Amino acid sequence: MMAKVKFASPIFLLLMLVMMPCFFPALGNDYVEDACSVTRYPDLCVRSLAPFSSTAKDSPSRWARAGVSVTIGEVKRVAKYLAAWKSKRYKNVLSDCVECFQETLDNLYKSLGVLRNLSPSEFSDQVGDVTTWLSAALTDEGTYLDGFEERDRGKRVASLVNRVNNATYVTSNALALVNKLATTGPGCLVND
Ligand SMILES: *[C@@H]1O[C@H](CO)[C@@H](O)[C@H](O)[C@H]1NC(C)=O
């Protein structure tokens, strides 16, 4: 039989859990579900961010970075799809779009750069900037479909709409993860 070691009272443990959430994360392996619970599209979040679970664990800043990385991948996918689309009908719309993507990607890369260099003393400014840039990216994505006729039932437009929607969903999720980071504060940045 195992010896009972009475080194801490339940109340003491409870206090530690409340006061030091960084050191006493959620138990078990549900890191990704836990992180994604704050997002608007949790199923997509879990699917797209599961590969980051073993490295991000319970770190809000790592989950925020993962969210932005996935968003960059998704926006690039839309850009690639459009770049490969040769169409006389949409020639002008397609060439306009090159610029709108560049702006979105700039905002996403700036966000990732700041999330990689978070410092406790600049935390609130940094997180504020990232929130602004991600919101701008979300707005940009809303303009991707401008110029493609709404009534067009073509397969390519339908496929484009799906991809663009997906990009907005993962961006929204990334923004939620950054908001979560903002509410957690800089206290959990140690060892990130
Ligand atoms: C949506 O984005 C996720 C994350 O990148 C990806 O895994 C999924 O295949 C995408 N779905 C569609 C319909 O584009």
C-alpha cells in the first residue's frame, strides 16, 4: 500500500490553482479543446490547431501564434487559388486582388512577429496592435469577393467563396485566441 503523504491541504491546493493558473494548467490532454473553447468556430479550430497541441499546451501566447500561422496558410491558399485562375471575365477583379492579399498578409505577418516577441512591459500595447491588425485582416478578407458576381453559380466562384469563408473563420478564431491572451495577461509569458 502506498504511504499517504499529507503535504498539502485541499484548500491550499485550491488556492494555488486559482492564484497560479500558469503553473497548474488544465489536467489531461485536452489542450486544443481547451484553447478552442473561446472561439466562434471551435470544431474548425480543433481540426486546424490540433497539430500544435503538444507544443502549445496551455500557453495562451503559443495558441495565439498557432492561430495566426494557420490563418497565414489559409490566406495564402486563397491567393494561390486566385493566381491559378485564368479568366477573361474576371481579369480585372483578379488583378485587383493581388493587392488586397498583400495587405492582409502584411497584417498577419506583423502580428506573428509581435507575438513572437512579447514582453511583459509592452504587453498591452503589443496585444492591442495585434488585435488591430487581425481585425483589419478580417475586414480585408471581407472584400476578396467584391467584384465576383453574387449570382454567379459557377463551380469556381462557389469554391472561392468556400475558401474565403474558411479564411475568415480561421482569422476570427485567431482573434479570439489573441483576446484570450489579452485577458490572461503577461503573467504566463515565462518560458515562452
Ligand atoms: C479550412 O482551413 C483549415 C485550416 O487551414 C483546413 O484544414 C481546411 O481544409 C480548410 N477547409 C476548406 C473547405 O478550405
